[in-house]
Amino acid sequence: MFKELASAAESLRSLRERCVPVNRAEAVHLAEARGRILSEDVTSPSNLPGFNRAAMDGYAVRAADTRGATPLAPVYLKIGETAGDGRCVPVRTGMAAPPGSDAVLMMEDALLRGREVEVTAEVHPYRNLARVGEDVAVGETILKEGHRLRPPDIALLASLGLTSAQVYEKPKVAIIPTGGELIPLFSDQRLLPGQAREANGLVCEMYAEIWGGSPRKTPIIRDDPDLIRAAIAGNLDADLILISGGTSVGEEDYAPPILREMGELLVHGVRITPGKPTALGIIDNKPVICLPGYPVAALAALYIFARPLITMMAHRTDLPRAVPAKLGGKIVSRPGYLTFARVSLKDGVATPIMTTGAGILSSVARAEGYVLVPEEVEGREKGEMVEVNLIE
């Protein structure tokens, strides 16, 4: 039995106090930079556009040559190689403005008559003309440190002639699945009674990547303390270690004692349901989260503890926030425990699916999100407004 349980908030706070963002930086090619976080401001090496550019199809003109033009009193300009002194030059959108021009007359305001253009509207200087540096000026700060690169950001950088960007390295997340009853996923091995396919490690890998980390997973480690110690020692170059399984208080639940032996065990047993056997600690200044073996309990602990750590380390601030919804049914919770209640979400109504059952993975697969019922609250009533945390 767990002799003493810590609150989820206290447990997370004690772990976060020992963690810092990953400030290592690297240069990545822009073709591989989508979603990465800038580690420094980006200043423009050049003007964009680098020349006066036509913004419309029409005729490049000197604006003064169109003064007073109206449909009833048109002005006539001759087609030439340069603009000005009564001449104009046909242009298409995006072309460099010919010498002598300072505006573009739209096709709608011009009528070609042989080698002359009948101008029916006056244009002002720089009308329909993008000037040098109008989009971005040389030396201008265009993106700030901490910005997450999106496709249009990368397109802008590439348009300025840049080929790479300085970004923060992704935090390295080591994942160690443990359990003698586990068999690898995607194998042809037939399940025997008492065996299970190792899915928690795959979930940890995918979420670590979604939240901004760089995951790596070891093979399944048997319930052998020496093998678990060796797996941990071999992954101390990671920024965060996730151990799946072996966190309860049974004879073969070795992870928490090994965590205490190799470093510092901050917490073993948290007032969350599901997920009570979660353990948290530090080894070699690296945070370690020991996840319960039951899949929903592991997922709850991942969201409550791993998600805030990985996103903080990865400088991520763009992940989905909770959305308000009305409860379509009552949520029953355990007093004194933070409850991870799965809900479906449709048309602003959150319908509870399940609040208990640490091993019922289908309850998460059917859910769009979850509601956290605080320790001091005893359930939520139908019709209440709640915050639904979306499941990515």
C-alpha cells in the first residue's frame, strides 16, 4: 500500500523546479524547419522586394504624365522602352518597374490605340507599385526568438535568400518500457494468458514528438533491477526519462526503488485517478517520470506530468488550450483525488465516457478530451460549464 500520497500540483511543482528549458541551438535547413522554435531573432539580409515592382498588369508611367486624365478628357502616352516625357511601358504583375516610372496605370484605365495608350484616370506616385523594401527592409527584425516556424514564415525567410535558421534543439526524451509480461508491438508472437502488447512506449514516443521532443525508445526491459539500472544509466544523456511500468508496490515493481537508489525519489504515489502509482524523481540532474503500466493511467500521468515538462523544455507555447463546454452528464469523482475524466465533445456538449478504469484504453480512443476534476471538488453536475482539455 502507498503510505503517503502527494497532490498532483505539488508533485508537478517539485519536478518543474528542478527542470530548465533546453537552450542548446542548432542550424537547420529551411526545408526541415517547419515547427521548430527560433533560438534567436532573425533580421533581414536584404530588401524585399529588391526593386520597384509592378503590383498590377497595366502600363508603367510617370505619375505626373497622367495628371488630369478622365474618361472625358483622356491623356495620350506613347509606348516606349522607358517611362516619362509622354511615354509608358506595358508591364505585368511582378515585373521590375522600367526606368523613369513611378506608378502603374491599371489596364481598366487604359485603352491601347496602335502605339498609343489612351489614359482615362490619373494615378498618383507609387500607385500600384511595390517599392524597394516595402515588404521587408534590410536589417529589419522579421521574426523573434521563441517563434514557432510555420510554412509562411519559412517561405518569407527563403524569399530573402536565407537557407537555414537557428533553432532550439528538441529535448531528448528517453522511453524505457518495462515488464516481463510484455511482447513487442507488430510482432507475430501470439499472446498467452497474462501477456500484453507493449503499447505505452509507442504512445510515449508519439506524444513526446507532438509536444516538441525528440523521442527514442529502448527495447522492452524485463523486470530485472540490474537491467533497469543499466537502461537508465545508458540514457542519462537524455533531457527527460520516461519509464513505463513497474511503479506500483509489488515485488517486481523496481522502478521507484531504483530511482531512489540512483538519484532522488521526489514522489511515489500521487492523488490522481487513474494514475496513483506514478513516481517522479531526479537522476544526474535529469527528471525521471515513472508511468503506471495500465494504459489509461499512463496516459493521464503523461498529460499531467510529461506534457508540461516537455513543452517547457521545448519552448512550446502553441499547443491547444482547453475549450469550454456544457456537461451532458454527471461526472463522479473520488474526493481528495484529481480525476482524469474522459469525455466526448460535440456541439459544445461534453458527455462523460468514463472516470475510472485504468486499463480501458478504448475509453480514450472514443474521447475527444478530458476534464480534470480538482481534489477539493466532489464530481461535476450535468449542465455545469467545464474546461475540456483536448486530446491531441
